[in-house]
Amino acid sequence: TFPFTFRKLAGCTLFITGASRGIGKAIALKAAKDGANIVIAAKTAEPHPTLPGTIYTAAEEIEAAGGKALPCIVNVREEQQIINAVEKAVKTFGGIDILVNNASAISLTGTLETATKKVNLMMDVNVRGTYLTSKACLPHLRKSKNPHILNLSPPMNLNPMWFKNHCAYTISKYGMSMCVLGMAEEFRGEVAVNALWPKTAIHTAAMDMLGGAGIEKQCRKTDILADAAYCILTKPKTFTGNFIIDEVLLREEGVKDFDVYAIAPGKRHLLKVRSAAKEEKKLSRSQQEGADAAKAKTESAAATPSGPVAETFRVIQGAVTEEYVRSTQGVFQFELSGDGGGTWYIDLKTKGGSAGFGKPPVTADVVMSMSSADFVKMFTGKLKPTLAFMTGRLRIKGNMALAIKLEKMLSQLNSKL
């Protein structure tokens, strides 16, 4: 299914946590086909009563696929076990080139239903385990030619809907994403640090336990994440600080047939992500330097955000008339910070006019920067644009006469909002 011709990871050493089954093992097998060395850092040494696979059965599969395997008993809650495995990996293979932080604990339960020991487990494995494993591997990664850290964690979207049903789990996974944010900047130019997350639910043993019988029909195979991970790990180390959604990246790499990844082709899949990180104003400017075009595309990944800003734009879109377009003849871009922020536009120049999320279809005549909260106030008549401008809450670049025209249109729109 994949347009690769030569073995890009031959001879590379990958340290993968939680590689005895599921997504971790799928990434390991994909790299093993290139002839990579895989350190299986996982805690299942004895067969589990309900979950398939141990570090030793995974090692056999990796060797059969063409790789070299080093099974290590590692519970990422135990720092000494991590350190021992890292030392053993370096002694066996001469170094570490790639770290995949895949080990995760999950409990999709509300605040009152989540037992304290479950909270501790998720914080210990997901946040602390990722942090300590990265810390132990970094001195060795810095010596590699093209080092990568890849965390299996989501883009950070601060919409409360991602927190309300399983607050502890979301906090712990966002902790892994914050490791990406911090370490990508801290080790820029030395080690690439990225996050990968599936667009849809992925079929693993954990998913069976969570979702019950029949859930797999709504899932994709682990292969999609293995292919996306391979893509990231074979990019140069300048590709860093990205929050990548598997399907978005693979489409850019030329994959067209996603049915090959489906457990039940043609079925609708459970979405795991609706808005691929409109990170707070696309993070800082420096974060964008050095990342290639894939980043910009990845960030605009899944669907449009929801919330008051999106609602306001829906109303504007519905209110745009030919008359407005004819009398205004201007394109307005809004750079909004805070919740539901990002780049939005109102096009009152092109035939029919339009409004929505993203860059306008043609170059903007006016660019307005403000907070999302002030934007909603302005469009609902609670904040006068002139006052916002005078007090510095609204910054305007471009054609001022057009900005004033927009203010006129606002006063007519307010009744609708």
C-alpha cells in the first residue's frame, strides 16, 4: 500500500514503549521490514489472562519480519527499569536513533467514577513515563544522525468537549502533547519531536475492552498508524514540533485508498479527532520555522471548530447577500486568539460572498486581530469596533475605509445575532 522503494530505517535502533501489542507492535513491525533494531520496552513478560502477546512473542514476530529484537521488561512507572533498558539497548545496538512513546493507560470515565489509583496510573504512565523515557533516551538520541521522538498523543484542542467525559485521561494525554511542545523547542536542531494521533478509532485489544463486541467494525487497523509513523520517522530532524493526524499526513504522501486500513471496508468510523489542533494562534512563530509545508496542512486537518466563534460565522454566512457583496467589495481576514481561535474570513467581494474558517479564497484587503471573546462581543453589538480599536483590543491592517464599511454592515447584522 505504500510508495517506498528502499529501506530507510535499516540499521536504525528504535526504542518503543508498549511494543508487545497493538499500535506499538505495528510500528515495530513496519520498521523491522527495513531491517531496524527494535527495543521492545513493555511490561508483559508473562502471558496476560485477556490481552494477547508478550515481549517475547513480539520479539519473534519482529525477527521474522527482518528486524533485530531486544525484549526488555519495562514498566514506565519505574524509572530504574527505563534506565536499565536504555543502557542495555546502547550496549546491544551501539546507540538509540528513535524513541516512540506509545505506552498508555486509559480510563474513559468521569471525575467521580475514576478511582484514585486509575488517576495515578494514567498520570504515571502517560505523562511521567513519557517524560522520563524521553529524558533517559535524549543523551543517546543527540548522538544519532537523524534522531526522532514520537509521542502517540493528540493535538491540543482546548474545547471543553474533549475534557468533560474523561477529564483525567485527557489531562494525561495532553501532558504527552506538552512534552512535544516543550522538547521540540528545547532540542530544536538536535532531535525531532512530534506527536501522532489517529483520525478514527483504531482496533486494538484495549479498544475491545473499552468498546465491547462489534466495536471493531467501526475501527481502522493499526497499519494506518504504522505507515504514518514510518513517514514521520524517515523525515529529516528539521521536521519537528508537529501534531500530526494519520490520515491527513498519508493523503499528502499520496495514499488515496483508505479502505485498505478499514476492518470493515465501507463502514463509517468512530472519530477520535474533530479539530486537529488549532493550537493557540498556531503556537509561537518560532515553532513554525524549520517545519515543512506538511505542518500547515496538518494543523488545518479535520473539521471546522465548534463554539461561539463558529456559530457567529454560521450566522454571518447565512446573512451574506449579493447586496452586501455589491456595496462592500472587500475581503476581511480575522486572526483570533483564544478559544475557537485561528484564522477566519468574510469574503464580500467574490460572487455570492462567503464566510468561514481558514484563509480567504483571495487575498484579504483588511486583516483584523483580536481575541475570540471580543470578536463575538463585537458581532453581537456588545462591543463597538471603534472603541475596541481605540483601546487596542482590535488591531487593523490594510484598508481602513473598508473596515468602516464592515462596521456599517455589523450594525445591520446585530439584529440577526
